[in-house]
Amino acid sequence: ELAAATNVGRSHFEYRAAIVASDRHAAQDSLRSLARGGTDASIFVGNQRRAPRVAWQFTGQGAQYTGMGRQLYQSQPVFRAAIDHCDQQLRQFREGSLRQVLFDDDAEPAAVDNTHWTQPAIFAVQMGLARLLDSWNIRPDAVVGHSVGQYAAACVAGIMSWDDGLRLIAERGRLIGELPAGGRMLAIFAAEQVIGQIIDGESEVSLAALNGTHVVISGDEAAIDRIAQVLADRRIRSRKLVTSHAFHSHLMDPALEPFARVADGIDFQPPTMPLVCNLTGQVLPANRKLDGNYWAEHIRQPVQYAPGIDALSGLNCDVLIEVGPQAVLTRMAAANWNRSAETLISCLQKESDDNLALATAIAQMYSQGITPDFRAMHRHT
């Protein structure tokens, strides 16, 4: 009652503080600490003279886990409606239940780790989060996604409807999931130029992602293992990624043409806000209308994530919010983001209760000058 009365009934000034507490006693302790000028992990303080320019970034494959979004599904009607809608839509053209994939802890092996389901599952969680934030009047000025995350970003940018995005990402997951398993992906913690020299002439290996903190290569297992040994001999740190397929490599080629045909059936529109493109790392031109060939190339070509963060800085974005199941991109963005660490925010955390994680994200946003519609937010608490 105190939180609702304060958030809804009081003025919101430039200098502001937000406290996240799970019970009355924790709130009392944090208020006392704040009054003494102290800080702790539950207190967020900021002083913003103007509303910030906000960018949303959408997490890619690899961030999934069974149970992602479970507490929001139980507590937030807007989020639950989005997941239920995705579940119903997917049933029209594939067998199985998205809700069971997301929330069945007894599934063995975890269905959410099967590419067939991983990609639409991540998309559904992002759709739920985007609609929930929108219902609280929290909206972006620009968007970017990492690989499969660009599908949700494109929906927010008005390039396609959420239903078309779901159908497209589901077909992407199906076509890639039906490819022969195998191949390998390797994260390398070295400069792109160094890695380019090492993989030069390796026809079975492709550059898969420029992530800022590291570079990912992808391709045939034997070739990746050989390169990993070369890196070890040079004392260059690398880490093999646990993936079902070698994404963004030549092993994706058989899926490209059939996927392009599916994508050509979608009525794409020009973006209504800046969308940073994975293929170029630059803002998609406002008059650019995407087609099937674009989305096929998006599967095959490397993810230009680090240049994309530079592009957001060029748009004078002040706050970067990760819309996805955990803080994967939030950590990576720090290598290129030219604002303070407090402006990098993630909606959910794998090891935290969803409601606590999202409340913490809202507190961080508030301290950075973003003022939600608190009346709508408190309606279901």
C-alpha cells in the first residue's frame, strides 16, 4: 500500500531514489540506509534533468532455460496472455505445447534446448516482456537484437506483426532443427584481426558473431577443434559453446532457400523506429523493406553485435534494456557501451525470481529518469 500510494500519488522529481524490497522489514532497513546516505544492492539513486533515450536489446539463442518467465506467467495477466496466445498460434501448425516446453521441469532432455522449440520459446518470452513493459508505458526509442533476438526487435519496430514474427521464428527453428546435428561454435577472447588471420583459408569455418567481449567462430567440428589447439598453443583463451548446431556457418546453407520462401510470404513494412541491423551493425534505412533473402542472409552471415552497440551510441541512446530471459547481452554490451554501467539493465535474471528481477529492472530504469505508468503497474500487485 505504501509503495502504490507513493508511486501513484506523489510527484516524480529529477532527483529520485528507488528501493526494491520483498517484505516490510527489508523496506524499512533500506529506507534507513538511504536516509543515512548509504547504498546497498536494493537502492538505486539518480539525478536526471531529462527523460533518457531508451534502446531495447533482445537476447539470442543460448539464453533459454526451463522455467523462464514462470513467475511472470503466474502473476502478470499481460505476460500470461502473450504466452497463451503464442501457445495457441503454434498449435495451428505444429504438435506440442509451448507452455509445457517453457515450464515442465520434468522434461528430459529439456525440450527448450531443442532448436525446434528454443527459438519460438525465446521469442514468446520476449513478446510477453515487450507487451508488459508497453502496458506500463515503458517504450523504446530504438531496438536491436542478437541473431534470433532481431525477430522480436523487428516486431517492436513495426516491420512485422507479432503473429507473423512467431510464424517466421517457428519455421526458422524447425528448418534449422531438421538439419543434421553436429558442427561446433567457439568463443575466442582476442581481437577480430587476430582471429581473421588464424581462420584465413579455413573453408569449413565461418565468423559467426562479433560480440565485443569476444568473437565467435562456427563450422565443422574437426576444423574448430584444430583451431582451438592453435589458440591454446598461442595462449589465446577460447571456450567451446554448447549448441545443437553450428549457427551462422556453411552448415546452415540447406535451410536458407526454403526459409527465404517462407519469409517472402510475410508482408514486411519499413521500420517505425530505428532498428540496428545484425547484418551491417548499422541502423536499417527508414525506407528499407525487408524480404526473404534478407532473413536468409541473417541466418548465414555473422552477427555484427558490437558495431550495433556503437550504432546505438551514435543515436544518443542513454539507457540499454535487455528484453529476454537473462542478462547475456547486458554483460557483452559493456565492452562497447559508452555510458555508465548503471544504464545497462536486464529485465530477467536466471537465478532470481522473475518478479524481483523485473522490479529491480524497473527501479534501475526509474533512477535513470524513466517514469512508468505506476497506476497500471500496481493494478495487479
